[in-house]
Amino acid sequence: MLSGEPLCLSLHEAAKALRISARTLYELAHQGKVPHLRVGTGRGRLVFPIDLLRDWIRQNATGPQTAADTRDASALSNVNK
């Protein structure tokens, strides 16, 4: 049984959680630089799996991990709350 947390975020939800514009996130997805899925028919809708985004943040972080970095990564779990 799934918890109340969503498995994926919409383009706008993910952009808000990452604190970047939806356009920037769309471009990163289009370039294959951020994990995403296309769901639906035709061009489909972009969705961003939360677990993969968390991994992507960890893998692409530079410098020492700070409390602020941890707080930003944890924002992904608080988007819909």
C-alpha cells in the first residue's frame, strides 16, 4: 500500500521544489539532464519521479554537504503538504 506521498511531481511542482523556473526544468529534461518520464499519448505529460530527483540532486551536488543543501533536497517531500 502506498503512503500519501506522490510518486511523481508535475513540471511545475518539481520546478517549485527545485527552486528553478518551469522553463529551465523543461529545458533540462529536454536535454536529458534531469530524470523524467513522459506519460500519456502524443507528446505526453512530463512527470518527475521524486526518488530519482533526490538521487539526481545527491549525484550533482558540489562542495561539502550543508544543512541548507539537505533542507533543499527535503523540500521535494514537502511540495504537496
